[in-house]
Amino acid sequence: MEQLNHAYFTENRVQILADWFELLAIPSVGADINALAHCARAAAWLKRWLKQLDFTVEVFAPERGQPILLAERRGETNAPVVLFYGHYDVQPADPLEEWCTPPFEPTLSDERVYARGAQDNKGQLFAFLQGVAARINCGKPLPTIRLLLEGEEESGSPALLAAVHNWRERLAADILLVCDTAIHPCGRPAIVAGLRGVQSLTVKLYGPSHDLHSGTHGGLAANPALGMVQLLATLHNSEGRVAVDGFWDGWVSPSEEELKLAQAVAFNMDSYISETGARPEGGEKGIPHSLRTAFYPTIEVNGIHSGYGGAGSKTIIPVSALAKLSARLAPGQNPQQTMAAIVAHLQEHCPPGLRLEVSDVREGAGGFRLSLASPVFRLAADVLTQMDPEGPLFLWEGASIPVISILRDITGAAPLLVGFGRESDRIHAPNESFGLDQFQQVMTYADTMLGALVG
């Protein structure tokens, strides 16, 4: 199978790279309000390219946000329906001075393509579509494929999340394929078998009407900064476990098989400390490091601000204190219920003499966990074993892709996240790149997976 795709890539290399470079040259920074025209160009480019493969394509332009593409190509009627999700928006290229080549002038060097979006996600997205094109041009059968391509993934998919509920029938599918992840650092392919959900809020405590002299009023007036520290400390118990009543409702503990597979991917403490500069002492004590982000929820403090932070000293009791919080949710937890539990906890534990205000509440989306008994899971494992005799590793990641959980709920499709990125690709950083060998791996995966679905 890999030899066949290598031959196809070699034969069509010039055109594949020319098309890919055209897409990469469009500075479609979805979060930049000044890039609206560029995102529209990227969407229009994809529409033209897909129509050459006999996809029917519609581009939806939301009132606020970047264009969204819905495309479909009818295939074998007895095969499962595939929904493929990807994004054409990219991260800003800053800092420009750290790039070795211009970020929107794709450069091929040592069989790697350097450009913003070379991997995330224009590289993996376009490689998957080239795998589809290879099957079409070689006369191989395909299942019905539906595409959902957006331009705001890097900024939380606001336009898509607002519109997707209207497309339930159009997006209905049996399997949701996403190619926006990475292989394991050891070099083996990986199936992301689960993601945590995410939600966030802003907490503010108000005290005096103006900054007070800490000598005249210290020990008398309630201090918002001190109160915020005390309030945040109530979110966890002494063992590091979230101590919010109702927060754990619905949480499902991992099965024995999930624990076995998750712990097969060893946690390397030295590497973690070297890469992050942090010691892995967060979370609940007694839970193995490799399981904490995989299966357990958390509440994190993302930022705190209060009073004076400049040079020297300013001896005050500040007017207010602000904290930004986020929660990562495990599968089974209901985002509405967890947010209600957090807000109720904050209200109950607000220190006396201070006024609590909760704002910018984003309930977000829940997590997901792929059933190990799912035919999709077994099929993906078989396909990746064809590509690598050692077979795939299975990862339950602590990060979140809110749109995946929502698409699963709306379409009924089983999510399957398999990607071929590497740490050396430097996504979100200067000098992002994607190897042509990785590009061909994605093509092979698309070809093999789609072929397996039609039998």
C-alpha cells in the first residue's frame, strides 16, 4: 500500500507540491480581523480544488467569522459514511524575525516544506485530500465522504459552533476522521482514544471603594487579594483532588484495558522536566502521572491579578482581585452541571466582607472517550498495523478540541483522531515545517482507511 502511494506521489509530485504551495501561500490567520479576505481566498481555493474531484461544495459566510466549507462526494452505498473535519486557518507567524524563510513563501529544503501551516493543519488536511484524490484517480472505490473545513479552529471555532447545530442531517455520518494530531515521540503511530473537555470563567472579588492605606486599614478592611487566594485554595483538598460538590458527577473511571493501554506509554519524568521546566507535582496525589491528564478532571488557575505589581512597593489594600479559571472535564461530566457546581462553590466560599462577581462564563464542551470495543477502534488499529508492524499506541490526551465532542453529539459519528505530526514540526512556532515522508504517510493512511471502509 505504501509503495503504491509512494509511486502516485512520485508521479504527481510537481503538481501536488504546486497546489499545496498555493494554499500555504495564503496567510489565512483566522484570529486576525484583518485577514478576512485571506481566509475567504483560502476557502475559495479549496472549493475550486475539491470541485475538480467531483465534490459538491458550499461555502457558508457567517456574519461574524471565517467561511465554513461543507462538501460531499457520494460513494459506495453499502459503506459507512465518513465525515472529515479539518481547518485551513493558521496561527500568526510572529515573531517574524525568528523565521529562516518567509512564513508565507513555502520553501522546500531537505525534503521538508517550511511555511506557516505546513503541518497544522494545511499539511495534514491537504495530504488527506490527496489520499482521496489518489483513490479517485486510480479508479478505487470510496465511501460517501463529507467534509467540514473551517477557518477558526485556532481561535476556538466560534462561527462553526454557532452554526453546526443547523447541519445535523447534512453532517450525519458513521465515522468522524480528524488528521490534526501527531505520532508518538518513539516513532509509532498513535490513536487519540480520548480528549478532555474544557470550560472557563472569570472570577472577581470586590472590597473597598478605592485603594486603602495598608497601615490605617490593614487588619480591619477585608483584602480582596488575600480573599482571592483563600477562595481559590478551597477548590482542591490537601491531596490535590477537586473539592467542589457536584463537580465529579457523571465521571467514569477508566476500565482495566484502558489503564493497561494508557500505562503502556511510559511517562518520562526527566523528559517532562527538561521540556517544560515544571515538576509534575500537580493533580491528585497517588494517581500515576500518565493517568492524571488522561482520565481525571482538573480545575486550573490561568491567571491572577490584584493591586500593585510595579517596581518598588505600594502599601495598599487593593480595590479588587481577578482570577481566570479553566476546568478540564473527563468524559461523562456534563459541562452545564460542572460549571453550575463551580459557581455555587465560589459563592458559598466567598470570604466575608467581599463581593463576588462571576463573568465570561464559557460552559464549553465535554470530553470523549472512544470505546475500545468500537469497530472503528479495531479498524483503525488494523489499518495502522498495516503501516507499522509494531502497531499503534493509544493515547488519552488532556487537551481539548471542543468541536470534536460537539460534532460527535450532533452527527452520531465515532471520532477517530490519527495524525502524523512530530515535535520537530514546530507547530505554532517560527520555522514550522512538514516532511514529505509525513505527507505521504497521511496519504497512505487516508487511502488505507477509506479502502478498508468500502471492504
